[in-house]
Amino acid sequence: MEENKIIKPYLCTYKDKEDIKYAADALYVLSGKWRMYVIIAIYNGNHRYREIAKSISGITFAMLSRELELMALNKLIIRTEDPDFSKDVKYTLSAYCQSIYPLVESLIDWGKQHRNVIAI
């Protein structure tokens, strides 16, 4: 990437300011220290609460509960209880959540570039 290359001479115009709300919504849904780690844990086959907790080093049970609740509210995960065993709960990624994969890949690419830029 060419240094100091201006893609657009402005971030947004008055007309585009409404669109910034959508970007802010996306950042809100994906932000947080643990959100991406929870998505990756479920994606990698950890569907039960304890499996998810064990796969994420440093997360507390309270924080995992909070993350799962917020993710369910934002339709990123599906929480399924076994009707015969109320404590048997599985978490899966929703199709809606899977739609963010290209965005996450772009964020990873941008993050790599950013680390290279600030390492100079």
C-alpha cells in the first residue's frame, strides 16, 4: 500500500453522515475484548458453554455469559436448549453471523498492515 495515498479526499460528506451510523452499529456488534474469540471458538466446534470457556484463555464465566447473551440478542448465535435436559445448551453461529466472515478477513488484513505501519 502506497504511503499517504488519499483514496478519497474526505471521510464523509453531510449526505453520508447518516451512513456512519451503520458503520458504528457494525463496530458495536463486533467490538469487545472477547467477541471475536467466542465466534472463533464456536466456529471451531466448541458448542457447549464449558467447551467455549476452556478454549478461550483468560475469559471468566461471568464475562462469557454476558458475551453469549449479547451475541444472542444481536442474532450472531443461536442458543438451543435440550427440552429434556434444561442444562444441556448448545451454541451455534447463525447464518447472519457467518455473513461477517468477509468483513473479518478484511479486518485481519487491515490489522496486519496497521501493525507494519506502526512498527516503523
